[in-house]
Amino acid sequence: AQVFQAEFIKSSVRTEDCPSDGLPEFALVGRSNVGKSSLLNSIVRRKKLALTSKKPGKTQCINHFKVNDSWYLVDLPGYGYASAPQELRTDWNKFTKDYFLNRSTLVSVFLLIDASIPAKKIDLEYASWLGQNQVPMTLIFTKCDKRKKKKNGGKRPEENVNEFQELIRDFFETAPPWIMTSGVTNQGRDEMLLHMAQLRNY
Ligand code: GTP
Ligand code: MG
């Protein structure tokens, strides 16, 4: 699985406005600052395809990036940005939920979880909602290159990853697939590409 081409296609505010060519897609979601844009850039090996400078909590769009002219990576607004107004913070309840439930070409939601810190309540809530609604999802652990730090709970990424999976176990009938990644070292890049190729070929 290789990426030889990637291009930004469009930003949509409603599910109905998303591209209608029927190509399969994978959506990246996660807390603000979890590393969504960095991961997207790492997958397509382009430093700046997805803007890492966008103001967190402000993006209210579904951004479609077409890869190899045959599938999409979708960048969604980050959630849980503490300083955003309440109505923006809870906005995923509206159009992101609608997108998850009604986008027929959505193959899997990639829920990004920061592996350098302990599980956050909002991430557990998000995973719970996806599980309850049987939205197909893959757990993508980010920042796995980071060393353990006392101020971050003093655990290694592997330990945080295991704990997170333990905490969400009851939300799913079968445990979702998971991949450990880093936008810095490109760890997990090939595994993600292979995973997406396998899901597309179902
Ligand atoms: P928003 O768009 O604000 O929701 O954030 P985002 O999820 O797109 O995160 P972004 O990719 O902008 O990265 C946020 C910060 O984390 C930046 O300072 C990145 O350099 C850093 N970062 C992202 N991925 C990694 C990673 O894998 N390892 C390390 N060490 N830092 C990372
Ligand atoms: Mg971003």
C-alpha cells in the first residue's frame, strides 16, 4: 500500500454536501491537539496538506482529501477544546454525529487517542457513543514516540494504550482494531495504509 497522490477536494458543513462520487473514506477524529493533522500529513507524506496551524475548536467543517484518486481521508473538527464556546464544544453532537450515522461511504472512523497521557473522560465518552451506535471504528494511538513524564502520569505509551483499551472494553461487542502511531517518527504509517487497504477490499 503506497500513497502516490493526495489532494484537498473540499470542505463541507453538512453530510449532504460531501463528495458524491461514492469512493470509500476514513475519518480522523479526536481531541484538539491530539495530532490529527500531523498524522494525516504523515500518511500522505506531505508536510502541509492538512493545516496544523488551524485554530483549534474553530473548524466546523468536514474536509475531504482524495488519495490516489481512489479513496478519501477526512479531517473532522477536533473536540474538547476547553476554551471554545459551549455551543462549539458540543457541536460534534450535531453535524459530526449526523456524518457518522448517515455517510454511507464511511468505512471506518479513526478515533485518535493521545498515548502520552492517561485516558481522558471525553475520549471515553466519544468511544462509548461510537460503540453504542455501532459505528465501525479503529483506535489510533498518537504521539507514541513520547517518553513517559511525571507530569503526564508517569506511564509509558504502551501502558496508557493498554489502560485505554481496558476502559472501553464494555462499549464494544468485539474490541476495535488499534494501531500505535507517531507523526514524528512515522511509526504506524505502513500499518495504517495496510489496514485501510484491507478494509477497502472487503
Ligand atoms: P487541532 O487541529 O487543533 O484539533 O489539532 P490536531 O489534532 O490537528 O493536532 P496537530 O497535528 O496540529 O498537532 C498538535 C501538536 O502536537 C503539534 O505541536 C504537533 O507538533 C504535536 N504532535 C502531533 N503529532 C505528534 C506525535 O506523533 N509526536 C509528538 N511528539 N508530537 C506530536
Ligand atoms: Mg488539525
